[in-house]
Amino acid sequence: MKKCRQRIGYQRIRLEEWAAGKTINEEVGELFQIIGEFGDTVRTRLKKAKKLKLPEREDVGQALTPEEERIILEQAKLSASPHIYTARTIALNTGLRDAEIRHLTWSQVDLFKQMLTVGKSKTAEGAGRTIPLNSELLRVLVTHQSWYEEAIGRAKPNLYVFPKGPRRHYDPT
């Protein structure tokens, strides 16, 4: 029975890490397969106790209204960070994931061709896809590049668009 408690603890930990119920259920199922016969025993006990699977979301996300987008961008402009407004504009205009935005390098942003190329992505299909820059996003990226070159230096291809570090002590590598 100790293994059952550990398994439930695993679910709790993963939920605290914001993992989805479906993801956790798949991970636990894989672990049961690896464990073999003992995993079958534990799985049976958990199934009887109705603790085998976490609920999975079935709802569909809801698009932001134009008013909600406006509020998000207004608040982003008020941020002390010079990155928030640009990052939110990228997110709203491209649909890129958080990690895809954070790991964006200048080699992936082609202001002349008005294209953005996705680097490492959650899925193999997502990596390398190109996204055209609309006029709003192009304007914001040009402004961000100007800030970058004034505050940090030349926007070299291997450097991150959003360097880390405290204000005025950025590390673009």
C-alpha cells in the first residue's frame, strides 16, 4: 500500500508543477508498464479505490476579446521590464509558446523578409516553422531591436532577443 501513497504523492507533485491530468495519467501508465507485474497489482488497487486516473480537461480554450488583448498590452507597457510588451505582442500575434518566445534568438527574426522562424519547439513539427510578421509585430520588433542595440549592443544572430539579468546588466548569451 505504500506504493499507492507514493503514486498519489507523485500526482500531487506533478499537479503543483502545472502538469495536465492527461499528461500525468500517461506518465503513470508508462511507469506501470515499466514496473511489470507489480505495476499491475498497484494499478488494480488504485482502480478499485478510484484513484487511478486524474480528471482530464475536455473544455476548449477561449479566444481573447479585442478588449482583453488591449488591456493585456496596456498593462505590459506599464511593466518595468523592457521585454514584457514585446513578448506579449509576439504571443498575441504568432501563437508561439512561452518557451519558444523566451529562447528566441536574433537569427530567427528576419525583419527584412518580415518572417520569424521557430527554433526548438515542444513538437518536432513545430521546430523550423516560419511565421509572417504583421505590421504591428514588425513595428514592435523594430522598436525592441533599437532598444536592444542601445542598451546591450549589436543584435548578433546567436544572441537572445530577450536577454536575462537585472536591469542594465543583461546577459544576451
